[in-house]
Amino acid sequence: KYLELEYVNGILWIKGKTVVIRRQKRPTDEDRLLAYMFSDKKSLRKPFYYADIAEKVFLDYGYDKNKKSWRKYRDICQRINDKVAKIPKISEQGFLDFTDERDGRVSINQAFLPKDI
């Protein structure tokens, strides 16, 4: 498995290695974000904006009203990168590329995407 998400088990496969995203049965914020990003394989190359994630995944309709809302989504991205960084031979670069700003966005680092996507 080159790049795949097993949402039910809380596992992310990257280049044949497993990254445990969650150890509990209940989905985490990291699960929810990755499930949204992996919901359509064709969209894995595109950026996902924090405002869209807030509304579509977390039902946070007040994202635009709170100037610090973006930090929650940046922190989720950082936690995912921290988990991936623990896996030898796949952690040279951050798995997720993300920004630190209100109009922020996240995308999968192109180095981790298979050529056929």
C-alpha cells in the first residue's frame, strides 16, 4: 500500500509503512481531517482550505468570526506530521504541507503521492 487511509482502524499507509493515527476506538480530529482529504483520491493533489475543513468536517460555522480558529487546524496538521515523523525512512520531509494563517490550507506533500494520482 503506497498511500492509503484505513479510517476504521486509524491507520495511514505511506510507502508500505504503517502510521498509527489513533489507538482508541473513537475517531480523533486527525482521523476526521485525513478522511476528508482521502474521500476522493483524485483530489489528493489539491490544497484543502481551513475554512472548508472547519465547515464541512467539524461543522464549525463560526470559523470566519474567530481570528484564531485557524490554529486548531494547523495544530491537527502538525500532530499528523509528528506521527509520520516517527516512522523511519519516510520522515525526511513533512507529510502534510500547511500554512500558518487565517486563510490557511493543507495539502499532502507531493513527494508522498504516487505518480498515478
